[in-house]
Amino acid sequence: MFQVRVEADFAAAHFLQDYHGKCEALHGHNYKVYAHVRGNTLDSGGMLVDFGVLKKALRQTCSQLDHTNLNDLKDEQGNSVFLQNPSAERIAFWIFTKVNELLKQSNALGTDGELFAVDVFETDTSRARYSFD
């Protein structure tokens, strides 16, 4: 099985409403995000997925979060995207969903490629992953 990974970053503020500790206060992170694609079949150019297309989808998604207060992010119906608790886990799931939609719209994954994981690092040593297994 082939795997590729691209990365992007964004800076954002957040607080965890249902957490008791220093993270319940408004604070910020310089997030790093990895998107992972896997599959068994390469295209005629020998690629699983075009790095440029995958990077564009990830960066476009992360740009929606950049320099925001994540607690203020609303969906089309006006509901809190992260249920007022934008944990790294919820952020990873949201990014996974948005990137996957963009890749499917562009038919970038070929015959059997799939986005299978998104990693969100709040710091160099703290990561949350959402994976599709």
C-alpha cells in the first residue's frame, strides 16, 4: 500500500468550556496539520494523489480556521462547529471531513485512494488524530 502525507498550519485561539485547568482560559496555538492518503493503485504518472491537489485542499480548509477564535466558528445553520469545546480531536475530525469533501469533489483520489487520517498538533509534543479505519 502506498501512503502520502502533506502538511499545513494555522494559528488560532480557543478555550475549552468543559475543562477545568489552564486550558479553560482563552489561549492560542500555532497548529500543525498532517493529512494522510493511502491506496494501492498509482495513476499513469506513477502517483497515488497529486501533492499539489492534496496540499491545496488541506490549506484551503486550514485557512478557514487561521487567526480565528475557534469557539466562535459556526456552521451554515448558526450552530457551534466544535460544540463550544474545540479540542484537538474535534478539530482533526472537522478538518478530515472538509478535506475529504474537497478531494471527492475534485476526484483527486483515483480508483482506490482514500484520505485515512488527519493529525492536529497543538504543540510539537501533543497530537490528536482522526483516522478512518
